[in-house]
Amino acid sequence: MGCISSELRGLCNEKLLPLGDFSKTDDMFKTYKKFKNGGKVLIHTNIDRTLTDFKYLLTIANIFAKEGKRVELMPAIHFKSDIYKKIYGSLIGTIYERKCPDLKIGNIFYEFENFDPPFRKRKIANMISHGTKQSSRIIINNNKGASDRFILRNIRERMMDKNFKYEIDEVWLYEKGNLRLLFKNTVGSPPPLQAHVPQHS
């Protein structure tokens, strides 16, 4: 995945469909929004729409869907349930078994990490640590503007920590309605201290 192009900026201000106006796709997901390029946003019927993160997840999902992706907003459910086996079945037998990541983009799970105000820089480390317990691909709320260097340093420290047992494959930054890829692990080595953001194709 590349970074999201500047033309998508401000998408968070776009008027979205009322949550009651979904069209059903199956027994578990309802279609929230479709795009002409085939991208779509689907929301699981069991998701808790009262959570603070829900609006962020909708905005993020719409950004990816506008790029042509199929994005599913996933619920938090008990790992012993039949529903878990059906929608999180690919996690069974992995280090993420029993986890419930926030988003499924295509066939890949992503976790969104928010913070409780007030913001402190140390919360970046907490978001990385907590997020990677759910998925190796995380999206961090960076609305307060922590520097790329600071975030990359935290990623490096986690990856070099012998006691840290999780992978970090991608780190995206959500910043005031925009989304960009800060880090992608392509060779299994710690990230550089300076950010390298790939250009959108």
C-alpha cells in the first residue's frame, strides 16, 4: 500500500450515510458505502457504534475504500463463539488468536489505536505496544502531531526489544482526517531514524 493521496484530504468532512440506511449484504455485515471503483465499507451488525473510536474507524475505512479497497469494520466478540471462528478464522493458530482487530482491509487485519486525553508523547509507545498485540499492522491517532522521527524511534525500540514478541509490518498515521503510511517492514529489519514515505501510485 502507498500513502493516501492529497486529493482525499478532507474526506472526513464528507457527509456519510445515516447508520440506519445500510443495505444488507449478508447476515453479519451491512454495506455502509460503495464507490464506483469497487471500494466499499461494510460494518458488522454486532459492532458497538457508541465507542469513541467508531467515527475514526468510519473515516479511515472510507479513505481506504475510496482507493478501491473492501473494508470491514470488525466487532469485539468472544473467541469461543461461532461468529469469531467465521470472521476471525484466519487468526486461529497464530499469535493473534483470540484477538479482535478493528478493521479488515481486503484479507488483512489492521488495528486502530487512539489515546485518552490529555496527549503525552509516551502514549505513542503505549499505542504501538497495545496495537501490535492485535495486529502487525496498526494505525495510530497522531492528531497531536508527534514527529516522524519520534514515532520511528519508538518502532525501532520495540523491534529491537528481545522481550517484544510481536511483529510490526506497517504503521499508518491518522492526522486530522488524513492517512499516510509511515513505516512498512519489507526486509525484517528495524526502521531508519528518518521516515521514508512511499509515493502514491
